[in-house]
Amino acid sequence: MKHVFLPPADLDPLTRHPKAAAPGCHIDLHHSTCFGCGVDAPRGLHLKVLAGEGLTVDAQMPVLDWMQGGPGVIHGGVLSAAFDEVMGTSPLLVGKPVVTAHLEIDYAKPIPLGSTLYFHARILGRQRRKIYIEAFAHLGDPQERVAGAHSVFVIIDVEAHFADYYDKRVVL
């Protein structure tokens, strides 16, 4: 990747929540119509983020024709949304719901339609309400990265944060 991400040197370490999903298990999220993870989203990514070892998560996504940007390759915004979903799910390993504050992507290589994209994300640490995360994507060989990302997510009180926006009948 071309960009160097330097998180703050004074990050507080985080530990996995005792009730976090076990390694290899799906991390359930918020609602079924979410564009990133919702099984009922009519045109969504339908990502299933799996808990990894320690503070890591993994996911995979088929690169479908409707995701096309340039001829024969994924649209950068779709890739960005996938990174946002994978990285935004990882703080659930430490029991913290979050929203995206900053997301930066390094696009290294074209990602062809018809391929399967693999994601790996790792929580780096916390500074007050901010959680720092890094991730990368590959097409089957983790040594051949096609994109990388880093992000800052902010810990929220879900009900207070979304109080003016969600239907009170929806369980978050």
C-alpha cells in the first residue's frame, strides 16, 4: 500500500469481551435490512463477518456484476462500503457499538468481477471513545493485497445516537 497509517502512540489496549462471538463464529449485527450485512437488503453486500483470534475479524464477499465500476472491476464505493462494514463490526468483539468517524482506503489493484474478495481486520486500540482499526483485502493470497484500509470509529450509545432516526419497533 502507498499510504502509511500511524495511529496514536498512546492507544489503550483492548481485551475481548467474555460474551464475544467465538473464533470462526458469525458476529450478529443490528438489523436485517442493513446494506452491509442485512440478509433482507434487496441490493446489499450481505457480508457475514466472522470473529477471528484475538481482536481480529474476517469476511468474504463475491464480487458480483451489479458492483461494477470501471469495466469488469468493482466500484471503489462498493469496496469502501465493504471495508466499513467489516471494520465497523470488529468493535463488537470488545462489546462496543460504534459509528464511523474516519475511513481511508488504499486501492492497490483492480478487483475483477466474478472474483471472491477476502477481508481481514484488526483492532489496534482505543483512545477515549475512539477505536482504531486496520484492514486489508485480497483475492485468496493474503500476501497479495488488493486494498488496505484504516479507520477510526467512535463508541456510541446506540439508542441515544439513533433515537431520532429509527423506527422504535425495530430491535437494535
